[in-house]
Amino acid sequence: MIKKDDLDRCASLLSDCRKEMSFRVTGQKEMIDGLLSAMVAGGHILLEGVPGLAKTLAVKSLAEITGLDFKRIQFTPDLLPADLTGTLIWEQSSGKFSVRKGPLFANVILADEINRAPAKVQSALLEAMEEKQVTIGETSYPLPDPFFVLATENPIEHEGTYSLPEAELDRFLMKLLITYPQPEEELDIIKNAAPFSANGGNTAKPLRAVLKTEELAFLRSAADSIHIDEGIREYIVSVVTATRPASTRQIKGAEISKSADGVYRYVTFGASPRASIALYRCCRILAMFEGRAFVSPEDVKLAAYPVLRHRIVLSYEAEAEDMNADAVISRILSHVPVP
């Protein structure tokens, strides 16, 4: 069980991180907390939203407050796998090949408009995201630790874009949906916009590195100390299992009928065990963010949406009836007994 002093220190660190991020990003609390959660959990994040909602700015700001090495990769249809991983270069003077490492060899990777790259480039990320290594030629090279991929995509533009493979989507810890700011937040945004005299230059002041490696290690240790009851663990597994139409879904009385509210006609494939691990981690971090030393069922419910929405493959019937993943998750949660 985590100590109260450690919880207080966690709250202070998170407050400092949110304060520094607020100097660049107005509002968007869910996005900022999601990014911080990913850093603590050691996972990758997929950010989906229309242009102009500060997705790229938020990722840059996050890298700045951590003091980690940051690289941005602009994904385009003509990108090659070697543009990410690196390649072998022939040196005439030595008569040997030398390794030129690509931009993936950094701590924080911003994969901007990730859905604009073709399948070959997407596959180059799979090894890096899961195994934290890159193979160039016949040799595998470890990536820096920590290593985070924070990817953005635009949901409204489809020309020149590619659907992300399910195997790659499953490697993202969470998918965050970035919404428009509130009117009062947008007023602050235009008030703080760069003046005409800036000539388009960057006038923002540097952010303090308040989440360095030592602080990040402390938050991870604190999250490991958050108590989670055996009943909550079973509830997590029940929720994830309930997303799979072909499974039995019988865990501690959590039997879900295939015809429950007609939800399974909207699901083609459910979430993998990787989703159970992600949900287990995220609900503990969420409890820590709320200043609690234990996980409640509400933490599991709140974390289920960003953890599961990109892992559930919807059917054609769902698309025809305009049912999105969040609506399906909501129905599933309503049918799984709460401990």
C-alpha cells in the first residue's frame, strides 16, 4: 500500500506537470492527463482529432518538461522504412558498411499524421513499439530507455491516408479523442496568440523539466504501490473478455449473453490480453492521479474507453447504424457485473 507522503508527492509532481503544460496548451485536461499516464505506464499514445487542436504542441511540450531526447517524424505517402529505422551506408574509404541510425533512436517520438504512411512504413514501427529495438541489416539495436511513440491522426481527411494495421493499433496503450475547446478556453487561446511582431517565430518561453528520469521512476514506483483488489482484477478481465463475441465470457458470474442488448452484432473482433494489461496499468495510474491509494470500479470504467476504443473491430452493421466504439464499450460496461 502506498504511503500518504508518497501520494502527496505524486500530487505535487502532477500539479507541476499540468501547470507547465498549461503555459503552452489551454484546456485539454483529458489529453494532458492521458499523455502523462502514458509516460508513467511506459506505453504509446494515439491522438485523434481535427487539425488545430494542439496535438503536436502538446507532445512537444511533454518532451520539454521531461528533458528527454525528442524527434518529430512527418509521415507522408512517399516515406520509406529506412527513413525511420536507419540504414547501412557503404564507406568507400574503409570498404565496409556503417550504420546510420534513423530518428526512431530518441526517447520521445512524435509520429505526426501517422495514417499517411503506407503499410511498409507502419510495419517498421511494430518491432520498435513492442520490443524497444530496431533491426538494421542483420543486427538488432536497442532503443533508448524510456521510449515513447506519440502518434497523431486526422479523422476527417481520407485522401492519401491508410488504415493502421490492427497489430499496430494494439501496441498503443491508449487512443485519445481530442475535442474542440470550450468557448472560454478558446478566448484564452486567441488572447495568448503570438503578436504580429513575432513574424511567425516561436515566442513561447521554455518550459521547466519537472518530470525528469528520477521523478518518472518515482511515479512508476508509486503506481506499482496502488492497491488493487482481486475482485477488481477479475472485473478488468471480465470487461475485456466481454468484448469478444466468440468467447464464453464466464468469469465469477460475469456471464454475458451474445444477444445482450444486441451489442455483439456490432463487434467483429474483441480486445486481446494486451488490453487487459493496459487496463490494469491505466486504472491504477488513474487512481493515483485522483489521490487515492486504491483502485475503484469507476477507475476501470473510465480507463476502459481510451484503452479499448482502438482495439475493438466494429462490424459493417455498426458503421451502417453509426455506432462508434465508445457506444459499444458503454453497452458492454452496463452488462458486466460490478464487484
